[in-house]
Amino acid sequence: MKLRLVHDQHPTQFVFTFKIYNIGVEVRQGTGRYKDTQVVMLTPRYVLSNQTSFGLSLSHIDRIDQPNEHVKVASKCSLIWNENFEDNRMICVKRDDVKYWSCPFRIDLISSFHVTMRDVDETPQFLRVEVILNSAIFYVTFTDVRYYPPPIQLENLSDVPVLYQQKIERPCSHLRTICKARSAVDYAWDDHYAPKLLILQVFENKSNFYDPQKPGMGPPLVYTNDVFIKFAHSFNRQKPKDGFTDELELALEVLHKGKVILNKLNPSDSSRNQLWRFTQDGCLENIGMNNRAKMGERYVLDVLDNGGFVLMMLKRNSARDRFQKWQFTSEKQLRCKVEGMFVEARKTEVVLAIPNKKSILNKKGIPLEQIWELQSQLPGSGILDVECFHRGPTLLCLSVRKTRVDEMYLKVVRITDRQKSCQTPAMYRSGQLFHLQPPSSGCETNFNNVWNFELNVSMQNGIGLSFINGLHEELIYARFQGIVLHVNRQGPTYQITGSVEVIQADNQLLTTDRWQVLFCQQDMTSTDPSLQESHVSVPALKLEMNWTPLEHYDAFDCFRLKMCDLSVQLDETLLWKIVQFVQKTEAAESMKPNALLQPPNTELDKLDRVQARRCYFGTFDLEIGAVALSVVTVGISGLPPDLRKLKRQFNVKLVSFENAMISLPPFRQFRYFETFSFLIETLNKFYLEELKNQTFNIVVTMDAFGNPLGLASDLKESFEGLLFEGNLGGFVSGLGYCFTNSLSKVASSMATGVGALTRRMLRCQPQADSNTALAHLYCGVKGLGVGVLGGLTAILTNTYNESRKGGLTGAVRGITTGAVDTVTKPVQGIFDLVEGTASAPVQGIFDLVEGTASAVKEIVGGPSTRKSHFPLHRVRLPRVTMNLQSLLPCYSERLAYAQLELLRISGFATNEMLLDVEMLLDQATTKNRVKQYALICSEQCYIVRQIDLEPSSVVQRIPYKQLKLIQAVPVSEKNSFFGTIEVVLEISSGRRQRLPHIWCNRFEVAKRLCEKVGRAKQLYDHGKRTLNTVDDFDIL
């Protein structure tokens, strides 16, 4: 949003002067008491923060030439920036101690990068810029690059300077910089929106383009490097005493007419008559002679064979290859193709002659007058090899020595002389954080003393994680099966690889029938039988990581995480349980009870990016397979009272859908150097955008539309079974199932919508164990009856209740709402009847409106029940979470089964908690086998008897509230192996009742049961005397 202020007090001739302010608009939703409140905040759109140690100057790209438009920002200060150019939000920055401005960069695009400025001598100077979007504000933070490795580093290990610049259409002259010989320079792209190509140039404007992002050898840099042919003996002579030096430092020179003589070496001679060049065809050219020649003529070194074999420059003639092709031998002799003859110096003349045996010889037996040396006009060989490779987040040019560990993560562009690449000395630049030098001996000693190790872990059964809240409820049990882990440490680097074969997470709430939460296995969502029957073992999760912790950042050469196909089912009850768990642990500040009582925060978030830990990823690869997503919702009345209160504090509404197939593309980054928080923000943005793009896949599976995608899939499978397999029964069953399933979902959604118009929730909730067709039909008919009864009495009851609250105004309101209820409640009941006749699967503890499943759907069954991508059973039953010592016991399958038995006995009520179980009697007779055991719970003790495999029954209850005496009584010596338990209850004041004796196998068992019941009664009495705190939002 823009605010335009026109200053009519200072107009120009025709136009009023004006100022534009950029304003960001942010809407914050309240929670708790203020859940229906929305705060609209007007904030600055751009905030620029200078966290460097320098003062900065800022300017828009179009106003660099207007000094009065420049903005100064002191170190450690911030300012609000207003952008007047809507379609060109780009600024330039300059340090106060630097001459030239940087190239423009955008401030409305989330990114982070180095900004390059040029000093007086055109040396690059850098700042780090990070642009993030927080709420409605773009924060642009400038920081020093002290702890950042340079993005590009050029190492010039040759003997010649190299000119480098970025490929820009119209580059300024100060953007071209020289990298001196035997030196290294840091570099970052000048223009971030120009092609990322680097131009390297050496002498005579001969240049090539290089892409530092592509490792490997690039085209070589070639420059002309002519040579002087020196008479070696003239350079080795001592200076004569008379001072005559004409015979010293002689070299081959060509006279104007082409004769070759010896003359004093003169490197600065502009005629270039002493410069020679060996050509590709083996000839020897003189630079000055060919420069004077006519167009198309070429003169090469030749021999006048009829004139005493004197050297002469003649036109190139292939018929004279015997005298025009030359070779410089390893003994430093110059010869042509005439055998046995070499170039020889005779005072000022140069001839081709046979070695004179009377001449002075060197150590190798070569006459001194036939020894020549080549001296290049320029340093180097004339060919420079350029190699680009990566050593972390920096590109490096030319490095042949090992670096220290803190510097081993660089991008490299390497330039070396082709003939001297193996003899390049190391370089060192003082005063910089990232050096290129061999490690010192002390550093090597430290690394050799590092404790290296290798660790291999294999767990076929895996690891299980159990999440238990403060209310002693197990929420989720997750098992990671088939774990294989390999850790190898070499020096400071950790190499970690690991895999998990199967991942399964179950909903462990006792009253749920949708216990599936997450399941991950290879090709789980695939319908191809060949893939499902394949015996190739592919893990559900695979991790590969190469990690080196450094002083200022963590370096990951490789980080790959791959997950196979996923099935996820989100149950609303479980989600609110998790929110409640997070709230109790105070892990999230925004979910604390005190925070829910506060109005929405109107303060701007403060970001500290300077102290954030950074990470480098050479390769970051995150890949997730296909996701089958389902969401199961319940009405507000279907939640427990505590979760109902919690849900009212948040404006969160879930939509029910089933098996929405979501395909997420892999997230890949290469040579990525950012903060961890920036990485998290990038991942959130990436996957949220992908979910938004696949909204249609969710819409076509919503219950409100009858899950049309599921309907089409069921119809397809039914017709395939009829046409290809001839299964008529399966076709009829599938056809009935798919239509009744869709009708059930639509009826459930419509009943929920109609029920939202009424404010009375009086209809019954079906029992969680009603899983028969008759029970579903009964609940539907009962819902219809309650709806019709509510409609008939709505006007009278609403008018009476509202008039008591608000008098005459309340009476009018009651008549109005009653009239609405007269229509909506019967309609709601009709939908319940339709739903009860058409939907099938057990919904757990259903909502009063959308709860029942269909009798028709239960009878016909269908293929959709077999389409679930989850396993058929839980990993394990829900655990008992508290024992008689108020501690968390180890998992026991016996206790888990006893807990399910208690749940059946109590009618699926969860107000009682199982503490322990004790086997009292186990007798086998000729007719049957009798088991009697005690379920020691939080409020009473149940004595349960089971005969053979028949359902167990409660034969006795011992309520702790009325318990006055419980003691073990030994039996006579004749039957000493038996024991009985005497129980006395106080039913009312002064009135006691003695219960029938409880028989046990042994007296020790009876005594142990008495101790456990006594301990359970102590816990019960202690709980009754304990005052429970109530959160403030519970009484709103």
C-alpha cells in the first residue's frame, strides 16, 4: 500500500511536489479471549538495518547522481526506506571509505548475497545483504563479511597478471580489476541479475568466458610470448678490464635486408628485430621482418648454402624445408634438418657449421660458440590453464597447495601456467580470514591427534517412541523398524549414512477407532502389482550426510534425505491433544494460558541475524514420495470438555477428506550458504506453495462433496472386477458401497451444517462400540426422533429460556430462534436418519450430529475398505501409563489387555485408570477352566471371572470411597495353600456391609492384593483432598 502526500505549499510551475510512503498491512488474529478479534497493523514496508562496522550510503539506482537524495546510515543503526519507483525497487550501497557504488539489487525479493563495491584502486570490497519477509515488512540487513567465505576466489599462480570482470552488457571501467601474478583475490558478482559468467583476459585483449558453477577445465588463456635467442657464452663472460662490452650479451638480430647477425641484446627495441617465434610448421620467424613484409609474404630463417652457410631471412618455400625448418635441442643447440651442422657464432656473423673439435667445450662436450639460450619476452609459457572447481561456498582460481580445515570449503577457479603448474609455490595473504597456505606443523599435529572412530549400528526390530501427556494418556506410539546406521569420523569430518525400513505411528487414544496416523514404506501407495510383489528392499527413510563443524558455520558437503510413499491421517481429537500437550509443557510461548488472555501483540518482531548460526550445503537434497493425506474431523460436541474449551480459544476449522494424493517435488539446492532459520523459512515457503498448487486434489476428496475421487476409483474397480474377472457379486457389493459411502459423507456434512444453526445439542451420542448395522440404524432413527421432538418444542422452550435471561428482548429473541429451530431440528434429524442408513465404518466417539455410520454400507461392504494404505493392526496396544507408585511402568502386554477389558467394563468411559492387575485364581477342572483376577483401578477394584473362552464378567466391585477394611485371612491348615480376602464397606454413616470373601490360590496372593488395594485407596483419598487449579480461559 502506498501513501502519497502532496505538498501544495511548494508547487513547481505545473506539478505539485509530493512524497510517497510505503506501508505494509498485517492482520493478526487473536486467541483465547480475543479469538474473534483481528488487529490490523500498518507497518513500514522496508526496514534497512546496518549491522556492519562501517557507515553506509544508500541510494536508488536512478538517483546516484543526485547527492541530496543519498541517505546516510550509521553503524548499528536502522531506518525506514520508502521506495518511490513501483516497478524498479532496486537500491545501491556504498561504504563511506569506498569510492564507487555497488550495482543495484532488489529489496523486495527474499534472498541473501554478497554486494561488491570498488575502492579507489578498483579492489573489490564486500558487504553481506540478507533480505527476508517477516509479517508485512521486508528486512534488509547489511553485515560484515568477516565470518563469510567469499563466493568466488581467483588464484593466479602464473607469472602474468590476469584481468577479470563479470560479463555485463555495458560494464563500467572500474568493474575491471587485475589479479596480479602469484596472488589471490576474493570476488563476488557485481551484478546479480546479469549472466553469471566470468571474463578472464591476459595481454592483447585475448579473453574467454567461464562459468564458475560448472566444475572442470575451461578453454586455456593463450597469449603471444616471443623469445630472444641469446648467445649463451656472451652472457657468461666476465666484464673485461678495459671496459669494452660490445662482445657481451649478444643476441640474434635481423638487419633491414634480412641478414642475421649478432648484436647487443635490447629488449626495449621497438623494431622487434631481435624477437623470434617458433611456428607450428617448424619454421623460425622474425617478428620485425614479418611486420615490414608485404601482405601475404612470410619470411623465415634460411641458410645461404652457396654463400658460406650464412643465416638469412628468405621467403617461405616448402622446397627448402631442409634449411627452413629448425629445432632447438636439449643441449641448447639450434639446428635445421642438415645432419651434423648447427648454428655457430663467429664474431658478429652467424653461420651453419660443423662443430670444431679445437673449440672450447662445455661439460657436455658442446662447443661454446654453438650454445644458445631462449629468453621469453613476457613471463610464463604463453598458455594458461583455467580450472573451475568447488571447495565449499567459494569459487577459487588456481590453488595447488593444501588449505587449512577452516578454508577447505571454497569454490575455485584455478589458473596455472601449463609448463609450471607442478612447480607453483604457495600463496599467503595476511590480514584476511580465509588464507591459502599449507597448514602449519602444529595444525597437522592437532588433526593427527583427533580421535577418529567408526561406528556401525543395526537394529532389526528398531526403536519405539511413546508420547505421553501430563494426564497420563499415551498419545502416539511411533516405531522405526530396521534401523541401519554407519558413522565414520576422519579428522573433523563426520560421514553418516543411515536407513529405516518401515516407519509407523499409531494413535494410542483409548476411545479412538481411527488409530492410523503415519505409515511409510516403499511403493505403499502404488497400485502396480509388479511393484508390490517385488522383493527389492528399499528403505522408507534414507539419510546420507557429510558434516564438518567449523568455528563460524557448519559445513555439509552432502546432505540427502529421502522418504518413500507416506500415508498420513490426522484425527482432530489427537491434534487437540497434541496442542494441549504443547500448552502444558510451555514449549510454545503463544500457546501458554497467560498468552491466550492477552490481546494480539502489536509489537514488531525483532530479528537478530548477526548471531545466527550458518550452514553450508554442497548438495542439499530433500525428497518425499507420494503422500496419501486424510483428515478426520469431529463436531465441537464430540470432543471431551477440556478439548472443547481449548478449541474455543483458536479460530481453527478443519475439513474432512480421505486419501487426497499429494505429490511433492524434491527440494534441491547446490552450494547453499545460509542461516538455519533462513533454510527453515525457505522450506516452509516451498512446501506451502506446493500444497496450494494441489488444492484441487484435496477438494475432490472432501466429504462435503461425497469424495468424488473415491467414488470414481470405486466404480473403476467394480467394473474392472466385472469385466476382467467376471465377479458379479463383487460388482454389486462395490457398487452399493461406493454410492452409500458418498451418500453417507454428504449426509454427515449437511447434518453438521444444519446443526450449527441450532444452539441445543440434546441428541444422543452413539456408543463407540456400536459396530453393527442394527446399532447404526437405531442411532439414525433416534436422531430423527430427537430432531422432530426438538422442533415441536423449540418455540416454547426458547421463548421461556430467553425471557428469563433478557426480559422482553429475550422473549423476542427466543421466538425468533425457536422458529428457526422448528425447521432446522427436524431437517437435522432427517439427515441423521439418512446418514444412519447409509454410512458404515466405526467413527470412534462420534459427534452428536455426524456420528453414526450406515447399516447399508456395513452390510454391502466394499473395496474401499481394502484400499487403505495403512497396516491392518497397531504396532502394540495402548500402554498403561501409571502404576501404584504414580510412576510410568514399563510396557506390559498383560496390562494393555487388562486396560482394554476395563474400557469394555466401564462402557468406554475414560474417567477410570488402570493401575495394576493381579491374578487371583486359575483352576482347571474336568469341565472347564476358571480364571479370576483383580483390576486395580483409580476409583475401585474389579474382581473379574472368566470361564473358558467366554466373555469375562465382573463378580465383585470394591469402591475405595466406601472401603473401610480389607485384609487377607488364612484358611485352615488342611487347606493352607488357599487364602481369602475379607472386605468391609461403609455404605452410610454407621452402616457397614461385609462382602463375600474373595478366594485366592495362595495366602501370599491375597496379602499382595490387599497391599495393592490399600495403596490404590491412599491415592484415591489423596486425589480427593487435592485442589486442582483452573486456567483462566476455562472460566471464560
